[in-house]
Amino acid sequence: MNLYFECGNGISGDMAVAALLDLGANKEKLEKALSSMGLNDEFEYVISKKAVNTITAVDFDVILPQHEYHYDEHEHHHHEHRNLDDVNAIIDKADTTQSAKELAKKIFKIVAEAEAKVHGKEIKEVHFHEVGAIDSIVDIVSFAVLFDDLNPEKVFFRTLTEGFGTVECQHGVMNVPVPAVCEIASIYKLPLRFTDNEGEMITPTGAAIAAALYTGEKLPESFIIEKVGNGMGKRTYPNPILRVIQLS
């Protein structure tokens, strides 16, 4: 069994998780891993099916306490700042396979290295708000667990597709693609193309997932489609669906 990530409409962590769930990856393994990380008071998640332009897709929605992002300079953040070592310790707590843990750590390291370069820091100085945000931890661990469950022999990627304009994030308003995505694409030689869609279509987590799995190998000339998984995105550009296709 092989997987083809058809990234013509972008890629993000939640889209990738949702697409693998739609392919039939094991929800019980996901629940066991997420509930064992010791972060139960910091997030909830909801898996549902929704229609995007009449196409049914899975939505993987990580829900954070309201105060996660609503505080000012007079308030203290609810969570300690976590660096990559802290995140790896959380991953190690997860009740999942060693290969899933290694994939999650690999994806996080790719993001952390890019953020460190963008901000002129050592990787150990990159903290919680940059790579350790709870939603990123959940997305990356979830993806690793589900990918490990499917255990494909080969993985293929279509050219990653990006929009244009700006996006507002924790560092302020940034041009699309955001600097971390540019760094990941540059370091790992990910093929990119741009569209007329306004807004961010590739997130740093999405780019890191692609970088962790991308081999440059091209699709065979012919194949059989076994299943199609549709993962819904949260952006407002047309047709925000990541398709992951199971091939034989």
C-alpha cells in the first residue's frame, strides 16, 4: 500500500490528520496516544464530517481553552514556555509505537530548525509559542500515530501549492509563504507553486510533514486507487481539502 498526498489545495497539520482519519486510520490508537501525554487539561479535540463545496471531508478540530490566546502584557501565560526538549519529553509519554514517536520528533525538529533560523536563535532557544503550541503538538503526534498505523510502503507528494498575500500569526503580520515555510522548503528542496488564492495554504506544520516524508520519487505511470481520504482545512480560500489517496 502506498499513499499519495495530493497537495493542490494546500497542506496543514489538521488537514493531514483529517485525511488519514478519512482513509480509515485507527481512532482508538489516536485516542490512546493523545490521552496519555499528560495534557488533558490543555486541549480537547473533535472529529466530524462536513461538506466542502458538496464534497464530504473529515474535520479534525483541536479546541484550546479560551485564555490560550487572549492575554495582554499585564497577564502571565497559562503555560510554561516549552522548548524542543520539553516537547520531545511530552512525545515520549505518548502511548504509541517507537516509530510513531520518532516521526513526531522528526517533524517537530524540522519546524524548530526553521524557526531557529528565521529568528536567529539556537534551536534550544526556540520556545513554546514558536514550536510547542498545544495545537501543533496534538496535530503532529496525531499525524505520526495515524501514519504509523497505516504503515505505507511508499509516499508520493504532488507539488505543494501556496497562496499569496499576508497572514496574521503570533509574530505579527507576515507575507505568504511565511518565513518558516520558506526555510523548510529551501532546506528540504520541496517543490512549490503559487496560485491566485489569497491567504496561507501551507502551514509550517504542513510543510514539515511533507519534508519528513518527501523522497522526490514520482508516481508510477499507472496505479489503482483503493481509497481517498479528504481532510478539511480551516482557511477560507476555495476548496480547502487535502486529499490523501491510497494506491496499489
